[in-house]
Amino acid sequence: MTDSMGKTVDNQEIIEVLTEFEQYRERLINETMETAKKAKLMKKTVMAQLEPELAKIDAIIQNLRMQLEGVGNRE
């Protein structure tokens, strides 16, 4: 597979980026909820505000998984 710069992207690189995004998603939720708890905000309200960002991250993760499947099928 080639990226937008014409450089070959391998499975390992995709896995690393995928792992980083998954970790970022978890950290974002955990840290936001921890801060919200300290500020005594309702979980429902906080999650509603977080949802657009989580949707973007989920889309990126899904795209990376599809790329990984595509690379795996070519090898």
C-alpha cells in the first residue's frame, strides 16, 4: 500500500498508528471523565460533548483496520 506521499506503508506501521489511536481514545475518555467527576459534571453531558471527537477517532480507527485488511490481503 502507498500513502499520499507515494511511500510504501507496511502492516507494522498501520498497526502502530492504530494502536496509538486506540490508546488516545481510551486516554481521552478516561481523563475527560476524571476531570468531569472533579468538576461534578454529569457523565451524560460530558459524553455528549465528547461524542463528535470520539466519532472522528472511531472513523480513523475503522479506516486503519480496513487498510490493514487490504495490506494483509495483498501480502
